Amino acid sequence: MDRFRSMPMSRSAVLVGRSFSEIVRNLASVLVVVAMGLLIGFRFQGGFLSALGGVALLLFGYALTWVGAVIGLSVAGPEAAQSAGLIWIFPFSLISSAFVPTGTMPSWLQVYAEASPMTTTVDALRALFNGDPATDHVLLTIGWSIALIAVFAPLATRKYHRRSR
């Protein structure tokens, strides 16, 4: 990090570069999952453009990268960042429609699960891949993604500046 600090570049360039590398890593993961799904018989019912639209929703994964950056920069060291980076994502994904329909959850949990950006994203992907109407879910997912980036990218950049002094 000292080498980066001594170079004539924006301090946020490290964070932006790292976050963009996450897009590449996420895209590779998606391609592996899609290839395996196709091998075992999955077919995109919505067609090629809907499938491509679903892949474009990696924007939400990019937004979560900034959330993870804030968490990672808020803890003491690399080991703590590794642990903290995983802990928050479990309830975030488990309390959504990713694994069970929100209608089967207790009513007090349904309120959160149905408003969760993870539920919106999962519902958008299901609709796109199954050929169902997806406009509302896609727009909500894009909105959540932009909002998360707008909040967490500046927070991460600020934390990074404070840490690198």
C-alpha cells in the first residue's frame, strides 16, 4: 500500500480497480454456473436477451462489493475482514426469496424479506430466466444497486483515505 500512496494517482483508484476486478470474478462464476446448468438440462425460458439481462444484473453484485469494502475497511486486519466479509451476507441472502418463498416465513420476517434488495434481485432473475414479466423487479434491482453504490462507494473511499494516511 505504501507504493500506491507514493504514486501520482487517485487514492480511490485502488478501490475502484479492486471493485472492477470483482465484476470479472463474478462474471467468471456466473459463466461456470450457467455452463453447468446448461449441461444438466436448464434452459432459459425467456430467451437469449432475458438471459443476458439477468447477467447484466451483476450490477447488484458490484453494489455488494462496495458494502463489503466498507466492512473490510472497518475492521482491524485481514483475518477480521475475511470473517466480517462473510458474516453479513448470510442473513442478507437467507432472509430473502432466494431459498424459500417469502409467503412461508413468519409475518414479522416477511416484512423485511419482501423489502430486501436480495429478494428483488432473486425475483428479477427468476422472472428473466423463466420468461415471466420482469420489468418491476429489474427496475427495483437497478434502483437498489444504484442506491447501494451511491451510499457505500463514498463511505469506502472515505474509510480508505483515513486508513491510508
